[in-house]
Amino acid sequence: MMHASAAARLPLLCLACIPLSAAHAASSTAGPSAAVPSAAAPLTASVTLDFAIAIDKFLFFRIGDSAWPTLSSAVSSVGFVLTPSIPAVPTTPAAGNNTAVAWSGGAPAFTVASSGNVLPVEVRSNAGQVTLRATATTALASGANTIPLSEILVASSDSNLPAPTIPNTGTGTAVNVVGTAFTNLVTVRTANWTFSYANLASRTAGTYTGQVTFTASSP
């Protein structure tokens, strides 16, 4: 069982605030020109105001069922069950318990059944370029036996929101999320990530559990 948590290492959710500073105002008065009768004299008065608007940065990142703008600490789970099957020659195995079968001794094939392996992913930010990284939080292990975390593969339904490669240990290489507006400064992206198990080698029987942390970051 591989658990994928969607916790960014910087605050996942901040709300943009737009404080309006106190306006700085000057004052002026105007009077009639001595050369023109006061009743007909044009008057002009000008006042200058200075405004300041501050918009804070925010970053929202989720993998799993919680949706914008909900902040959640829930951890989604992805599972794979491998079922062996005896080669069909020289005799096709019959279904049932304690059933004898002539077996060539060839290695059995394993079929992989996935559960919960397609997860919705969402990134929202106004902070510029957003990058995603995967960190091997806990190794896939069953007792003393382990499976390299790199055998867990991730494919994205949208190339603009790619999935980073899961490393065996430590933190892997970053991938860039393509921004949606204002020259890559604003990002609103959604996609589905599909997790799969490469099954590259025979493993000792057992239930292997591990955890991966995906992190979104911006400048």
C-alpha cells in the first residue's frame, strides 16, 4: 500500500487580502484675481491623492478529494494487489483448493490490480512559477524486505500539470506547472494523476507500505 499525501511545505492556503492604505491628500484654496471682478473670476483647486494596494501571495495544492478552498490534512491511499498464476502448460490449472496440477516449474506470472490509483490534483496560485517535487517519506517495506519507491509510476491527464518522478530516497527532480494567465504569474490547473506499479522483479510475499510527500512551491 502506497500512501500519497498532498501537503505543501509552505502554507497551502492563504487568502489574498487587498488592504487599501489611507489616502494621502493635500489641500488647496483659490481666490479671485485682483484684476478680475470677484463675481466673474474663475476658480480652480487641485487635490492629489496617493493610493496603495497590496495583494498577498497564495498557493493551494491538493491531491485527493478535498477541493478548493478547503484545507485538509487527509492522506489519500493507493493500493496494488499482485496475484500469481501458474503457467498454463503442461496442464491448465483448475480452480479450487488443494488441487494437483502438472507444473513445468516456470515462474508464475503476476497480475496487478489497482485500487484508488486515480486521484484528482489541483494547483492554484498567484505567486508566479509553481514547481512540484516528490519526496520518499517512508520506504515501501514489509518487515526487512523493501521495494524501490521508483517502481511507483505517475501519469498525468494534463501535460500542463505534470507529475514529478518518485525517487527511491530523498527528494526527486522538480517539474514546472504551466501558468494560466498574466505571463505565468497566475495558475489554476486541475488534472487526474494515475499511479501504477512497474512490477520489475519478483518480490517476497508480504504487504508493503510506504509514503510519498508531494510538495508545491513558488518563488
